[in-house]
Amino acid sequence: MSLSPDPDLPLSRRAMAGAIPRAPYLDGLNPAQRAAVEALDGPVLMLAGAGTGKTKALTARIAHLLTTGRARPNEILAVTFTNKAAREMRNRIGAMVGEAVEGMPWLGTFHAICVKLLRRHAELVGLRSNFTILDTDDQVRLLKQLIQASDIDEKRWPARQLAHVIDAWKNRAVTPVNIPAADVSAFDHKGVDLYAAYQRRLRDLNAVDFGDLLLHMITIFKTHEDVLSQYQRWFRYILVDEYQDTNIAQYMWLRLLAQGHRNVCCVGDDDQSIYGWRGAEVGNILRFETDFPGAAVIRLEQNYRSTPHILAAASAVIAGNKGRLGKTLWTSLGEGEKVRLIGHWDGEEEARWIGEEIEAMQRGTRGMDPVPLDGIAILVRASHQMRSFEDRFLTIGLPYRVIGGPRFYERQEIRDAMAYFRLAVSPDDDLAFERIVNTPKRGLGDKAIQTVQVCARQNGVGLLDGARIAAESKLVAGKGGNELRIFVQAMERWHDQVVREGDTHVELAQMILDESGYTAMWQNDKSPEASGRLENLKELVKALEQFDSLQGFLEHVALVMDNASEDGEEKVSIMTLHAAKGLEFPAVFLPGWEDGLFPSQRSLDEGGLKGLEEERRLAYVGITRAEQLATISFAGNRRVHGQWQSSLPSRFIDELPKDHVEVLTPPGLYGGGYGAAGMAMSASPVLQAASESQLADRAARADVYASPGWRRMQARSQVRPQREPQETRGLTIDVAADSSFTIGDRVFHQKFGYGRITGAEGDKLDIAFEKAGEKKVVAKFVVPAPNGGDDDVPF
């Protein structure tokens, strides 16, 4: 493919530019969008808030470049993050300007464009133009070979973990020769040596991975000035979508190309930068004006999606971030309903209430026009939250889809665990046996499995019995034979326990996962997905509590999964907040707004202030997905690692503006005010704003608290009056009184452990915890530390 060899504007194009045809694509733009479209010279940052029509403005800008003759199609570099976005942009431009868009070879994703460039210049980095691109599985397989060849302990350097580390280095444009000293110390020289060996092996195989596509082009641009200057000259205009999601390598690649004509337009929203965990660097968009002096910053602030109440709530939350450029979203739409906020006794009640609300919305019985199921979404912070919603919806027959991943019972780790349970209940379940006999790895190759199958056929028994025969007769020998014998004995022991019911089925399920090594397999897995898989396994065990036996649970899952809805049927969408970016729905539910869950404790521990600000951006993204109705909920109690824990409402709830929020939580909902969620009325300014009479009246009018769970909570509140002391193993504290602690007192908190009070304001205490550091805690959640040692835990 040839590009124009002449970097200067041809005479014919100058003549064309003198007679600009009418541009109907400009007619539908608001003043800010039009300014962004027509500011063609020099660097431009289009700071586009959620729902402000940034794709419309971006495509109109490209159409304007083509229509005015400023650039030929092959002189425009337009970069997107997904193939879907590239297709949509191409189609929109085609509708605006006609056939000319077919000649835009440089419209695509970072990877797609870099593949084209690298095939032209592959020899400059020791490759041939027909190089192969490895996928993740190929990458891990190659790394495993290198680790074994280097005689390195695979437990010290698991191949998947090393692949993750190398990807992170490539996202930062780090090559084996310029790894920062801090990384060398963190990963030792073995990791650095393996990275270098991996790159050499890729070159020998004439192969690259996805990270190499950008990394090699950066290397070529930096070491071959003639190549860089050629593309700087040819790409007269550069446009980048979702600039806030670029990583360091993408940023460097763009900056190198943009130094020619400097006609670079980056479109993005710093408030929607939510992919820091995969290398995105919000600082790229924050320092745009520094990187490109004289840049025009054009803010798109008119929102076409959401009501004023929704925008006000989102704006108030994101205002808590320090690292942002700032903008004020507004809309000409009608006022609509306020953002709704409701607390629940526990996560299961939260799922029940949301299910009832969705059914009422679908019928149009909650005071608004009927909302189709396709117009309703549930956005969760963590994938393990989906289980309670999926179970509830399957039970009541409410069709749903999981976006961005499989449904809960279709996930790999859940299917594996269920196969273990199935085989323990029914030893003749050969399909379950085949799935898990070598998961985790037990050194059983294809030949060993074939031997087991032959033994089973010859003796007219199932595969589990065939495995026992093969192991006892040494037909499968060595380490694999020993592991097979241990597996069979364990299965027989677990089956006996199922029959005897000596242990509860919940304890037995946990025992199976632990003793089989399956839990440990994911604990030792260092991939980014491992922690989520472990959380899902905990959710699975928790789900067993609702059934009388392991067999009853398996029957339930088999039946509900058999009732899968037709593809053409309307369905509620369930997804994570990360997967929701770019989508919009008339009604959105945002459950699980509790500290530790959202904001995620892991993000706070690993990212500090930076992590908190990214979590707040996630909250902003979640709220702004809603067009007409947004409902935020939190639960007072959740089971964490098998233990009930009270949950504090998310700090983001305190940041919601009371004038734009309708609080649905009536007094006494949490059993009279004890427990973490019970303090929400006093701790949150938003919840404080609603009086008891208003809440009770509203609840009665809405008729949303007629569920069995609500009646149970009300009954419990009558059993335990609000001002009754809370008793905990002999220690009595008054949960309704102001703090009776004094500065210097040593106290104990169920989550944070031991600490000493350093300050107090009303019932809020500043505590320096021995392990968790400085925290602000409500007095009702701590007790005086006993005089004994640390083993005398008062809970």
C-alpha cells in the first residue's frame, strides 16, 4: 500500500479547499462540538464527558477534514481501542462523506495499525514480514518451555505470572535492556533473564506477541529517524479516541508520530479512566497541555443521555478526585426522578428487592412507563456479586444475560468445582471424572487417561472404578499413578461422607475443594483473574447454605441452567462496572456500595490514593450509565469467607448530594440500628437528610417493603430495640450513646484488630491500629481491648 509521497498540500487540493461544499454533518452539532470539529490546526484535546456525543464530534471532524480537502483519506491516522469502535467510526464517516472513507487504511486499533507498520519494517527488528502473532496460550506455553530449559523452579516463576509481568513491562515500553532498577530488585535477575530469553526465542520463531506490536514500532521509530520522519510527514492529522485509556507504550508511539505536523486531536474523559489495573495511565490525558504547548482544550459538557438528578449525583461524587481536569455536565432534559438510595439487611435481600423492582418496572406498576428488560442493567463492582442475582432471577424466571463474561454457573472454576461435587455424589458420573481427573495437574497424560478408559471398559465399570483398578494394578505407574490412587481414595472418602452425612454438606464442599488441591491451584496462580476465581468459589460454597444437601443443590443448578431463555427474548443485563463503560440503559441498579467492596479494599491497599480515585471514577461511570433512573443500594451484612460481617456504607454514598437523592431506607430497617449498616442514618449526610415520617410514608406509598425479607427485618427490630446495649462475649457497649472512650484507650475492631485511640469527635474515633494503620471508626464497632494478650479476641 502506497502513501502520498508529497507531504505538501497539492495545488488541486488547495483549489478544492477554496470551494468547500455544504456540510450537513455540521448542522446537528452543538457549539462545543462544532468548535472541536472546526479546530483543525494544532493540538486539540476534546474533553468529552459521559453522554456528550464525542463519537459524533470525532467522526464529524474526520468528515470535515476530508470534505474541506485538508487531508486525503490515507493521510489521516485515526486510532480506536476496539474493532467495534473502528467499524462504527468507519460506517458513520461513510454515511457523511460517501465512498472516500473506503480509502482510509489507517483507521483502526493500535494493534491493527501497528501490524501494518511492522510488516513493512520487520527486518529492522530482526523479523521477516510474515511473522506470526502469538495468543496468550501460545505465550504461556513458550514461557513454560523456557522456564524448564533454564532449570528454574516453576513454583517460583509460574509461566502465567511471568507472562503477566512481561506484558506489564511492554505496556510501559520497557525492553530487556532498560528495565528499571526497582523492577530488577522486585523480580530479581531471573525474571529479567527470562524476559531476554523470551524475546530471543520469539525472534528465532519469527513471532511476536501483542505487546511487541507497539514495542517494536517504538524501537524502530527511535533508532531509525528516516522511518519516523516519513510517517510524521505522511500522517498530516492524527486522531485518538479514548485517550484516557492509553498506556505508556501507546502514549510514546503517538507522541513520536505527532511531532511532525502537530495536528493531533485526542478525545477522552479523565473522569472515565478506569483501566489502571491493565496499564492505562490517566496522567497521559492530564498532562496533554504540557506535552503539546498551545493546545486547545474544548470541553463537551452538554449531556444527551441522563436527567439532571443523575448528572448532579455523578458530578458530586467525581468532584472528590484531585487528579482531574474538571468539567460540569448539564442537560436540557426534564428533571426526572431523583437517584434512589436504599439499604438492605443482607445481600440476599438486596437481590430479592431488586428482582421485585425489575418486575414492577416491566409491568409499569411503579409509577412510571413500563421499562423493557433490555433497558435494565445491574452493574456490580466484583463478578462474585452476580451469583445472588443469577440465583434469584433463575428462581423467579426473570430472563437475564451476563455481559463481558459467562454466567456464574458457566464459569470455568464453577464448572470444575461442580464436577468434583457431582463425582462425590455419583461416582459413576464419567463426564465429571474426565473434567477433573487432571485438574489440578496430577501428571496424567493422554496415555494414562486412555489406560483408565480401557480398564473401565474391560471390567464393565465407570471411569472412577477403572482408575482404581489401573492404579492398584500399576497399569498407570510413577508419579501419575500415585496421584491417581490418592485422587480415587479421596473421592471414595468424600462419597462415604455424602452417604453418611457425617459432615454438613457445606463443610464437605469446602473440604473437597481444599483437599483436592483445587483451591490451592488458584491461590498459587498469579494471573489477574485468579483472585476473582477464588471469590467465585467462596460464593459457590455460600450458595450451598440455602439447600439441605449437596445432591439437592446439584439438582437445583441442573434444573435452573436447563431453563435458559431463548436468545431473542428480552433480558436484564448483569455486568461489572468495568464492562459497562460505553453502554447506557434507561434504568440502572448499582448494588453493593459498601466500603471494602466498593471502593474495593484491594484497590485501596495496592493503589492508595491513586486506587481510591480510580474507584471513584468507576462510581461516576456507573451512575452515568443511567438515562432515567439510577438506584444505589448497600447491605448491612454480607458473608465474607464464610463469616457474617457488618458492612459500612460506601464512602461514596456520603458524597452524594442530598437534594438529588431519594432515600428509601426506613428507620429500624437494620434491626433497630445496631450493626454497621444500622449506623448509616447517623453517619451519612444523605441518609440524615430524610426524616422518619417522610421515609415511613414514602415506603408505605411505594409498597416496596412488603417482601418477606422486609417483614423479617421489621420483626427483628421490634425484638431488639434501638437503644438496647449490644452484648459481645460478656462485654457490653451502648450502641446508641456517644463514645465513652477516651484518647489513649486500647480497643479492638473485628476487621482491623487492635489499636489505640488518638482522637475523638462525637461517636467517631481516630484509631491507630497496630496492623491496619490510621482509621476513622464509629465507636459502636470497637470494644475495649481485654487485659490479656492478643489471643484474647473479644469476638
